[in-house]
Amino acid sequence: MLRLSLSCIRSMLLLVCASAVSAEPQSIQLGMSVPLSGDASGLGQSYKNGVELAINQLNKNGGIKGTHIQLLVKDDQYEPELTVSNTRQFIMENNVLALFAYVGTPTSSAILPLLQHHQIPYIAPFTGAAILRQPEYSFIYNLRAGYDEETQSQVDYLIKNPEVKVGLLLQADEFGASVEQGYLKALRLEGISPLVTARFRRNSTEIETGVLELKQAGVELVFMVGTYRPLAEAISFGRSRGYRPQYATVSFAGLQQLSSLLDKEDKVMATMVVPKPTDTKWLLVREYQRLMIQQATDPLSDVGLEGFTAGSLLGQALKLCPLPVERLCLLQKLREQSAVFDFPLRFDPSKQQASQQVFRVKVTDRGVEDVR
């Protein structure tokens, strides 16, 4: 009986040891839902590639105290229903530490009830929507400047004459509505109302009717909201009808992708929330370029640079938390960061937002250039 008891004790000790080993974190898992197919796939691919550039380098250098970061990536085609499904799986099945680097306003809006219910960190989404910038949403950490800052910067730069005829061409969803409010607020300060507000369906390039409305009203300045394909289609269709107004758009469009679809005579002003990916006076850009040369074959892009910035920032914060990383620690350490390389941050809890920086550029068939 004594031998049997000792055998049982040994077995129990082995089970306890095995349980202790299995309880140690094998990786830090993050969930990422982005469009990898469909009309917005260029944005999702570029943002993902930039994030992975930073995370791969972090893991190569030992990860977080020896624990690697595992990025679980799912395609949502920029469709909110798929984003909700992906997010449920990340939370319920994968039990991820955080949701990281999602893409889009309609997709983010669709999962907001899930975020509120589970209070799971939602970190560095690729959107400037005001709906995610509310003081009570302490589980959200926005890295980038918002659409209100972008639209105000554009209006400040482009409105020289209060008599200019202004129109809006908007994606007909939460993204279009969010940026529209920014434009309207900035235009009201100038005493201007749009002559035409035309809309088109998300993931569609059917924009001819809207462009014709703008042309018939004699609109000289068109503020556009959408992804690069429909915006390029709108510009191209207008050009085919002899219509060449001044266009402007926000960073979410995907400016490098838009550039590749433009004609040399097209006039497009835009705003970005990170420096130009070719502006090597920034250490952030130099590090991004160095790793791109080593690891990637993609072209440099502002979307990729933003993803790299987000991934680098995440690594900085994770390194300051003990293992296993707690969600509250991650959010707190993110808020305490004052820079990513030399890109300055100052967290504003009223907007749950770390960067307020906006860069004005012009988009041409040759790429993205500074405006003077």
C-alpha cells in the first residue's frame, strides 16, 4: 500500500509540474482583422506588412522577456459582418491579449458593442473616426491623429477664397459620415456650405452619378472620402468628361496606391498622420526603410509606415509589463509612451489619442510630395 501511495504521489507531482509548465505563456497573442481581399485590400496588406515588420524584428531580438508575439490575422474584406465574426473568435476562442491594428471605421463601429462588453484593449486601429475617440472608452488606444485634425488642416490650406464652390464625394457609411462631420465643421468656420454632397456604396466603384452632380454644379474643390480605387475611378471619370477640379482626401485613402492610378494633370491634396516614408530626416523613417530593405519586397508607403509605428510602439509598451502581461498594464504603458523612435506622442485621455500630428502633401502620378 505504501508503494502504491508513493506512486500516486509521484504521478500527482508530475501532473502539477506539467500544469505549471503549460500555464506559462508560450506567446503573447494579438488579434488583427483587416481587408486582405476586395477593393480595400491594398490598405489591409500595407498596414499588416508594416505591423509585421516591427513584430518580426522584435521576435528576432528575443521578443518580450523571451516570449514571442503571435499575430493572429484574419481577412474581413472591409465588411463589418466579417469583422464581427473574426473578433468573436479572437475573444471567445483564442482569448487574445488585445485586438490590434484593425482597419476601417465601419468595421470598428460594428465591433464597438463587443469591445464595451469585454473591455478588451483595442489598440492602434487604422481610422481617425470620432466615434472611437470618446473619453469613456478607456479600453481604446488611438495612435494616429483623428479625421477632425486632418479635415481642419485641409480646409485651412485650401480655402483661400470664401466664394469657392465646394462639394463632397463620400463613401456612404460610418467612414464617410465621420469624415463628413469634420469637413462640415471646418467649412462652417469659413462660412462655407457644400453645394453638392454625393455618395457612393462601400466596396464599389460606381461613382459616375456623383461625379456628374459635382460637375453640373460647377464645384471647384471636391473633398473626397473613400479608399483609393473608387477615388481614382471618380477622378478618372471626371477627367474623361473634361472635369478637373481640385481634389482633397484624408490619409485612409491609401495615398501611394492612389498615386499609381493618377494622371499627371490630376490635382490631389491630402493629409497623412505619419511622415512621408521617404523623409529620412526622421529616425522612424530610416529604421522603417532599413528593415524594409532587409525583410520586405513591398514599396514604401505611409500606410506601411503607420503600421510599423504601431508595431514598434506596442513592443515598447509590452517590454515594460511583467509576464504574463495584463491588459491594464499594457494600456497604461502605452499611454505613458512619449515617442516611437523620434515620432513624438502625447496621450490625450479626452480623445484616447496619442498623436496629434498631421502632414500636408500633394498626391501626383509620381508619388507623394510636400506642399508648400
